[in-house]
Amino acid sequence: MTLGEHPEIKEIESESLERCLNDIEGICAVSETFDYYQFQHTVTKITDLYQKLLDTSFPRVKYLIERFRELGFNIQLQEFLFEHSGTNGTNAVFKNPNADPDSKTFYIVAHHDYINGKGASDNASSMAAMLELARFVITTKLNVVFVSFDCEEINLNGSRYYVNSLSPEELAKIDGVICLECLGGSKDIVLPTKNLGAICDKYLIELIMNIANRLGYRLSSFKCPIFHSDHVSFSKMGVPAIEICDVDAIEFLKHPYSSSHLYNNTQSIVHHPTDLPENLNTENIRRTLEIMLEFLRDHSK
Ligand SMILES: [Zn+2]
């Protein structure tokens, strides 16, 4: 029997998923329906396009800040100049007030900006998953730092600024980073081994794979050059980092270097007008939550 078959754990899981789906709905409710590719044809100045990205992402991070405040997390907001618009983007950092200050830090990160539909999978799903993981973390001494980055979609601007703002001592204190991306956006949960500009940490991939196996889930792992996200900013600074994302594994492996995966809604709803809460693969979200909660439980013992 896997842990997932235990009736009590099943009940906890379904409550976790329910809260997570509620938060996805909440985040999407404050998000306007947006189509970056259409919008870029309507702007007269390119800076207006980038300003629109910031304007649509801000209500989402505000939603997240309110929920983390209710949970009792310590919150730090970091503003940075987004050169493309000439105005500021906002990263939000959430720290467990009960954390053991002498232990190393572990980061769980996601991004709040989005470019199509209501950004339900990309990346309200991961923002909501962070909230659900935070509900567990605050009951422990785990030194987990959650960060929601802005402007991921434009060359990882928010996370690049954040890692550059850390001192060498702070960077050396980071044990690892898990970046959550596009949960429920496609068929398969994937742990990329490599992305553009970064090799994902083998040990962390193995650790998550082993937990998934223990729970009876088969995850895929292969190189996903174009599916890079904010973990790459940490990897480039020598910090062990990985990404958990949803892609259509069979289709992806046919054309690993093509970006068509992001524009073809038969494979994924990511970066497509269909990126709406009603189109999510909720079973993959449930599994990712279960795996991540098990990972945190293992480390809280
Ligand atoms: Zn994303």
C-alpha cells in the first residue's frame, strides 16, 4: 500500500487540493484576461507592452501577500527597475517566523507575472501550491523561504535581480531551490535535467524522484532546453536548483528545441488563451502537492 492509499492521508490530500484550487480561482479572479501576442500589435510604444505585464501581475502578488500575511509569515518586498518599462517590478519574499535560524535555508519559488489567458497554470497554480506548502511549513521549524518573482516571462528579470542582491554568505547558506512551474498545464509532471543556461541538480532530482516512487507516481526527467524558469538564476550562482513542471513528455521529446510546445494548446495550455482555471489538469496538481508535502515532512523530522 502506498501512503496515498491511506484513507486519512487521502482526506488530508483532498483538502490540500481543494484549498489550492480555491487560491488558483482567487488569483485568477484578480487577473484580467490577457493575450500578450495580440496586445503587442496594438501598442504604439514598446514600453506600454512591458508596463501592461507589470500592471497585470501586481494584483496577483498582492493576493499572495495578503494570504501569507494571514498565515503569519515574515514578508519582505523587493522592488527592482524593470528596464523594459522604465518602472519597478516587485518580488515578494516570505520567511517562516518559526524557522531555526542556524539551519541552512531551502527555497521554494514561483513567479506571478503571466502572458496569456488568466495565467492559471502559468503560474497561479504554483503560487497557490506555495501557499498550501506554507500552511505546513509554519507549523515546523523548517527554514524554508518562499519567493514569488516578477517578470519571469521577460528573461527572468525578477529572480536575476534577487540572486544578485544576496551576499556571498547568504548564497552559501542556501541548501537548494525548487522552482514550481505550470502545474496542471499539461499531461506529465517533469523534472528537467537541463534547461537553457543551467544544469539542474542531480541529487535534488533523485530525491524528488524517490519520493514520487514511494508514493506510486512515475515522473519523467529529461532535458527541456526551452522550459527554463527562475531556478536558472540560482543555478548560475552555483546554488543547487531544480524545476518541477508539466509538459507533454512524448510530444516534447519529439522536438526538444522547439518553442512550439508553448504555442500549441493540443500539448499544453501554457502561453495560450486557454490557460484558465477550468482547463487545469488537477490530478497533476494534487500529485505535485503530495510529493512536495512529503518532501517537507521528511525534512521536518
Ligand atoms: Zn511560467
